[in-house]
Amino acid sequence: METPWRIKDMIQETMKIVEDHGYHISHCFREANKPADKLASLSHGVEEIHVFNSFSSLPKQVKGLINMD
């Protein structure tokens, strides 16, 4: 797959960082990561940044998905 020219430099730089540090990146369809998808959908319309520091602070819909996973 050819990288769009406008982001080619960013992609190459990212690939170098990944290679230099031994990281592994893989794709996960959103259906396979329902808790993250639910958090993303809940974030629409929220003006402020919210950081969840513990399981108990997560929205109940997300906790339910994690427990089912």
C-alpha cells in the first residue's frame, strides 16, 4: 500500500521509532475492542478532558464490557 505523500514523512519517522525500540503495532477492529469503542462514543459531545485512573471510575457501560471480555 502506497503512503499518501502528505503524511509520508510522518509514517517513515514513526516506522523508524517503532523499529529502533522494538515495538510491535497491530490493527484491532473496533468490534474486537468494545470498551475502547464505547469510551470513544461516549466522548462525543464532552467538552472537557477526563482521565480514568481506576476501574471503579469508568462509566458503568464500559465496566460491563470489560467484565464481559
